[in-house]
Amino acid sequence: VRFVESGGGLVQPGGSLRLSCAASGFTFSGYAMRWYRQAPGKERELVAHISGTTGSTNYADSVKGRFTISRDNVKKTVYLQMNILKPEDTAVYYCTAFALPYWGQGTQVTVSS
């Protein structure tokens, strides 16, 4: 099982980024996928969740209305579109499959002027 996150970087407040996570080693369409983030000195927190079948989504209150999770089951990739970014969104972002004990290396997102 492998997850490879990409798309992070430095962005000014109010800007946008789109994260991607390429997954392999398991039946991608059969699993819900999640994005988590971890800021320095803080615990890892769940940001967004998307089911494997219906595509239903859930978001942390802190990102609701600004972030959108989506998936492409053919490409075995999950995305996180992040808009109206705030300095408090600065963190390393990770993707994972719900109920699988594997993580990628993460991608750093820094929101700063």
C-alpha cells in the first residue's frame, strides 16, 4: 500500500492550492479516502473524508466551505482543492484510506504573506 501526496507549497493568505494523492497497492474504489493535516506542535487532525462508492463527503468545521475533496477511481487519485487559505491552514497534509494503517510522506502547505 502506498500513498504519494503532491501539490503543496507556499501561498499567500486568500490563495488556493490543489493537493493530489496517488494511491496504489489496494482496491482504491472500495475504500473511503481521507485527508489529514498536522501543524507543528499539534496532533494530526482529520480534514476531509470521501466515501468509496457514493462519493459523499464530510469536512472539518474549520475548512467547510473552503476545501473540496474529490476522487478519480480510474486514476486511483484523491484530491483536495483548498481555497481562501488562511495562515492556520499551514501544516503537512497527508492522505490515507479509511481503516488502512498506512500513510504517505505528506506534502507541506505554508500560508504566509
